[in-house]
Amino acid sequence: MNDLLETIKAADKIVTFNGLNFDFLVLEQHHGLDRGVGSRPSNVDLSRVVEERIGRVTTLDELVQLNLNERKVHAGEFEHDPVDRTDAIAACRSDVRQIYRLWMLFLADRLKFPSN
């Protein structure tokens, strides 16, 4: 976990989806990430970008369906297993891949925004 925290602190830019309301808070409260790291001006929270554009909250699943024609993999779709985290890891990896692809679309000015 220390390697992850150091990587986050050293990153020039971090792109998340709802990272400000979830991921960074979890890392701060449970793993000792310094407060404010997630809200650096260089970081981008795609959920906030979309909300500011359309005036409402959206989900990663909605954005993924609209832009990538696929579904978000929900960790809750699998039976919870506190020992074997294979399914949860697969869901997280899927999120990372999808967020990256959405970010690339955004940078190319090709990201489709849901209707408000």
C-alpha cells in the first residue's frame, strides 16, 4: 500500500471517475493518504467534468455504455469472497481500462455526454 500512496503523491495527473467523492476519501481515511492530494488542480475527476457539462450526476456505467458500447463490471455481481479477491480485482481493472479509454475520448474531444 505504501508503494501505491507514494505513486499517487508523485503523479503529475490522476484521472478518476468519482475519485473525489470515494477513492481519495477511502485512501485518506483508511490508508493515510495526505488530505488534498486528490484535489490537486492537475487531477481530473471525470464524473465532475460530466456533471458540470450536463448539470446532473451520471454513473460510470452510463458513460461507458454511451461511449464504449459496453457495461461497467460491478464487483457486486460476484459472490463476496474475503479470501479470493479475483472477481473484485477484475472489476477494478475493468474500471481502470474504461476510465482510461473515456479520458482518451475526452482529450480527443470525442467524449459523448449523456443528455441532461
